[in-house]
Amino acid sequence: MLLLNTDDQRAEVSSKLSETYDWLYEEGEKAETDELRMNASHNLKLVGFLYIMFN
């Protein structure tokens, strides 16, 4: 499980989520299916950890 104990850890996760958001609405809009799947797979791991933490 991912534990966000420090401000630096929280900032890192926030940054990754912001990067994902930016990519999705900029480059992701025109991305090929394989590229979307690769990015989704990588980011779902992070989101899954966050979901587990807050439930």
C-alpha cells in the first residue's frame, strides 16, 4: 500500500496526477489505442493505491 506520510510524497503524487491529466487532454486525445492502454495501466496503479488508502 502507498502511504503518503510527507509533504514531498503528497506533492509527488499530485504532480503525477497533474501530468496524467495534462497528457490525457493534450496528447491523449490523439493517441493510438496501445499508447492509451499503456498510460492507463501505469496510472491505474497509482489511482488504485489512492482508492485503497481512502476507503
